[in-house]
Amino acid sequence: MYKKTAYYLIFIVFLAGLAGAVFAGDTNQWEERLSRKAVLLPFMNYTGDVSAFETVIPYLINKINSNWMVVYPPDDLRSVLRKYRIRNTGAINQQQARKILEVTGSQFIIMGSIDVFENSSVLEAGISVRILDASSLQILWASSKSVTGADYIGLFGLGAIDNIDSLAVRLVDDLFASFDATVLEQNKTKYNDYVKVAVIGFDNISNNKNAGPILTNVLVSQLYENKYQVIEPGLVTELLITNQVAVVGEIDSKSLALIQNELGADLLMTGTVDLFKNALGDLSVASPEASLSLRTLNARTGKIMALYSDWGNGSDSESFFQMGKCNSIITLSSKLIDKMLEKFSKEKKKELAAF
């Protein structure tokens, strides 16, 4: 009897210790969250639908606030942006960042764009997000994600999402599925070892007027995923504007030298969007299509290192019962760019190692 009682006591003590450890772990995570402060700048809306903001952004803020950091109240931020005339351009420069840092005391700046928002017979939503160090404007994390209502269909056609709010929740959850806030601190030093890339906005000859900036953001995200250090596009834009240079899709040797000298770029990447088409109608028969090219220059020598072009259709990897089919234009474009970057990293391995 005494032995059994002793076992019970030991078990109770174990549970108490376990509960204490869990509570302490939760407390530490909560304290870490409170110690991280961020501002979320107004996102660019490339969808043509004003309801995209009202649907997606509240879920995004709630997700970040509940898990990783404290987001400066958006209503308060608007007055700061108005006071210092910081416009919503999808990019930020050093002067603007200093003002935001002075007023809010935030360590991080969150910015991005809503790239796709279809609330019709075909539900689709896509977003690009990047998190910057507020002091240096170094990109610490970036991701582009898109989903459709048909992405979650399982066996016998069950599981489709038919509500745009539910799809927005899944979009934000999928965006941060593998996110860990500790990478933000790690990347402040870790990314200094990676090849440094300046991105120039894509030239756009497709029928979608916003395909250029959308694909530029997707390229930034894919460069991050492929372990390149990406210079905040706002810094590149600021430098070119200051020197009265207009660049889209191509660049002259003088401007390239300017970017290399002032921003320390090793590479410059840009490209052209030829085709950028959402899947229209029934997704069981319709598929997105994209065609684009990517050019990479050695920023130190001006030499063209690589020129790739590719075309894709969402049904390219489809198997039985539509398994493997890509329903979203952002997902398809991300795959095309990722394939080009992997090819570039493999073919130019020796040259990249010299930077």
C-alpha cells in the first residue's frame, strides 16, 4: 500500500513538474513575443478588389500578434504615415524607416502585397510578405503564397472551401506554416555570408497590368528561399530616383555600377512577364498559365551570367484525379522562378563561390 502511494506521489510530482515546465515555456514564449515589436505598413493591392484588404489583413495581423510579435496599432500608424508623408508604394527607404523607428520603437517592418483575390465561382487568394530589420532594412524573411478553394479537395471531391473568409484564414496559416521568429535574429548575421542580390522590377508585356510588381515580389521570396541575401527593393528604387535613373526590366552599365558601389550588390536580377493568366471557370478543366524570363548580371563586371525563359501550365504535373495539379497563378509562377534559380545556382556554382 505504501509503495503504491509512493508511486502516486511520484506521478503527481512528475505531472506538476511537467505542467510547470509547460507554463514556464509558455511564459518565455509570451515574453519573447512581447519583446518583439513590429509595424505593418499598408499592403499594396494588386487585385482590383477593395474588399481584399478587409478580408485578408485582419487575419494576418491577428496571426502575427497572437504568435510572434506585437504589431503597432494600424490606426495609430496611419497618422504617423500621414505626418511624415510616407506613401503606400510597396517599398521603403532609409529616411522613411528612421521616422517609423523613432516614433514606434519597432524592431521590425512588415510589408508586402495582396497579389490575387478572386471571390467568384473560383475562389483564389494570394499574398507576398517580407519582414525587414527596421534599422538596416535587411530582409530577414520573405514568402509568397496563394491558395484556391479547390486546393483542399480530398477523396470523392470533399473538402473544397467555398467561402472567401475561410480561404483567407487558410492562406495566412499556410503562409506561416513553417515560420519561426527566431530566424529573424539569426538572419541578421547569417545572411551576410550569402550572395547579395539587387532586384529590378520585371518588365510586363502580359495582359495583367500588375503582373510586373507581383512577379518581382515572388522573385524576392524565392531568392530568400534559395538562400540569397536580397537588398530591399525600396533601397534600390531610392538610389535610382536620387540619381534620376528610370529602370524596369533592363539596366545600363552606369546604373549597374552605381548599385554595386552604393549597395554592395554581387548580382542584379530582373526579367520580363510575357503571360500571367489565372485559371478561369471550372478548375476541373481550367488551369493557370504563366510565361516569363529571368536575367542575371554580375554587378561587379556587368557581364550577363544567365538568361532563362520558361512557360508553365497548372496541369503540367497533374496525374490521376487531378492530383498534383497547380490551381493558382502565384504558385505556378513561384515554381517557374524556383526552377530557374536552382538551375542558376547549379550551373554557376563556381562563379557564385567567388563572391
